[in-house]
Amino acid sequence: MSHESSDEGLKRVIGVPGLAATIVNFSIGGAIYALPALIGLQLGAASILGYVLCGLMFAAIMLCYVEIGSLVKTSGGSYAYVEKAFGPFAGFIVNWLFFFGWCILSDAALMNIVADSLSVLFPVFTNAWVRALLFAVLIGLMIFVNVRDAKNSVRFVEFVTIIKLLPLFAIILFGLTHIQVNNLRMDHFPSMKAFNDTALILFFALAGFESSLSVSGEIKDPKRTIPRAILLGGILVFSIYVLVQIVTQGVLGTEMSIYKDAPLAGIANRIAGTTGVSILLFAAAISGLGSVNGDVLASPRVLFAGAKDGLFPKFLGRVHPKFATPYLAVITFAIGIFVFAVSGGFKQLAILASGALLLIYLGVVLALIKLRTKKEVNAEKSFKVPGGLLVPIIAITAILYVLSNLSQQELISIAVFILVICLIYILMKRFKPKPV
């Protein structure tokens, strides 16, 4: 059977179920094993309210992605949207922010979840040097696998998708019977500062759907598929996070601080004893590793393509003479994960990664507003968010609100990073070889 082709020559074969499953896979990673304690310790029984407020803000951003995803049908996701609206310089900044500000930092955060999960079983992994050695070994193995044979890496990612969901469903199903209603009673309303402190972490957890739109050029009937898949995937992701939070808060209550590094292990202990704890902690570690390995497989390919297009340094475009893989892109990306993994813990890295991603979201929402004014874009049939500029304005307000919770040091770090990106762009333009 023939399939509709995109302008890039790619076959449009991804439908609603496939795209929705991809969104769930990207959005639910190892972070879900640590998140309930981080949110619960700040908000207590009001955690669900935090999810709802953050979910509403996130919904406005997702609606903007729905519309712009049906407008811009080429591959590239956020980069393609911003580049279409504002040109190559803005696209260049978004691409670097995505790969180094989001992908590498979020993967480094997940590596810390792997170490935190294992440290509950083996306390030796609380030692900084031992953690660094663990990171070096695991990331070294990822480099080895992804440089030599991408097929095995794909199989591992598929296996991990099942591994990370099954324990979560078990926790939800069996944990509901162990909930103590008193633990879900809200004795006092949390301070605004508590909500502010958790906003960035919640954004980190819910983010990921935008990565699935990088395959825009292979989505069937984008006007129909993208809105339905984002709605379906978003509901599934939000429901799983909220149910896990309810179970964690309801079962552990004030004892959550005891299991702050691995709260779901505390629930597993109540349900199945030490065996359940071991199973869940290994599942958390494998889930984190699978998410990182999936990124080590996929992201270097885009770095490789970007190097070919002049967006990244030329050496990233080299192919291994024997294994035919973008080996230097894989190695560079993986080393970046290692450097940041040893330099900070999950919460610190998650906040920085969220800051970078929020800037990308801001660029995409502004790109949507700009593209609405282009007649050649509006001429195409596409999904349009009702309410005029209301939803984009809500999205921008939400993004700026969450960004305002970054510390001065975090804001300076992101500003310096963007400045470095701008300098790289200028230097690459200045020294770019002239065509003969």
C-alpha cells in the first residue's frame, strides 16, 4: 500500500496510536520514580492541586504546538517551527538549546536517578567518586553499543518501554488498596513559594511531548493526527503522574521524607516487602538507563544531520569507516551527559534543563503568532486553536511565570549559554568556506 509522502521525500506512516505512544514514551521516564517525593515534601496533600495548575499551563503550550505542528509539516519539531518563522539564526539557537540545554542536562539528571535508585540497595553509590565511576562505566557501555550496533540499542529501548510502565501500573493498582485517607487530607494551604519551587520540576516531568514532533515529516494527515495524538498522549501522561502521586501521598504521608530518593520503593515495601523494593529499584534504574540510551541513539543522529547542514561543528558529521554510525556525534553527546551527571544532582539539573526547554517553548509560541500573519502559511488547511491570541498569551504568561522562579545564578548560566551559542553562530558564519 502506498503512503502519502512529505516534501522531504519521507513516507507519512505515523498515525494517532503511534504518535500518542511516542509521546507517552518520551514524557514518562526515570523521573517519575523520584518526582512524587520532591513534590510531596513541598506541597503535601496539595500535590494534586500543583499538578492541576501546572497541567493547565502546560495545556496552553501543547495547544500552541498542536496548531503550529499542523502548519509546519517538515521534520525537526521545535527547530523547524522557529526556523520557519524567524529564520536560521533563531533556529540555530533553538537547536543548540534543545540538544545541549535540554537533552544533555535532562539525561544527566536521569543518570542521577539511576545512581539514587541503586544507592538505596547499595549505599556505596552515595559516594561521589563511586557514582562518577558508575556513570563512566554505564555511559561507556552506551557509547560502545551505539557506535557498533544501533539495532541492539533500539531493542533495549523497546524493552525498557515495557519495563518502566508495568511497575507503575502495579504500583497504582495495588497501592490504591493501601491508601490511608488521612494522608490525603489538606490541613493547610501551601505557600506560594512552595508552588513556585515545584513548578520547574513539574514542567520537567510533563515535558517530552515536543520531542515526538521531530518526526513531523512522517506523520499522516497532520491536521487530524497531531491534535488527537497530543490530546490522547497528554491525558495518559497526566493521568499516570497524578495517580502515582495520589498513591505515593496516600500510602506514605509524613513518612515520605524517609524515601525521598526512591519514594515508590517505599510503596513497594508496603505491598511486597524487600523483594518488591528490589524489583522496583532495578526497574527505576533500567527505566532511567533506557531513556538515556534512547537519547544517545536518537539525538546524535540529529547532531550528525545538523553538522551536515552547518548547524553544528563539521567533525560531528563523520561516519565510522567500519560500523557506518555517526560515532563522533555519539561520543560527544555521551561525554556531555557524563560531565553534567557528575557535576550535579537530579533536582539541580532538572531545573536547568527545564529553563532551557521553557525558552524553546517561548520561541515556538512566538513563532506561532508570527506564522499566523503569513498568508502563504494560512492558505494551507490546518488546525487552529480557537480564541484568537488568548491561548498563546496564556502560554507565554505561564512560561514567563515559571522562568521567574529560576534563581539569579541559574538565569545567568542560561544567558551565558545563549551568548556562547550566538558567538559560535557568528564564528561559523565568518569562517564558513566560500563555495567554489
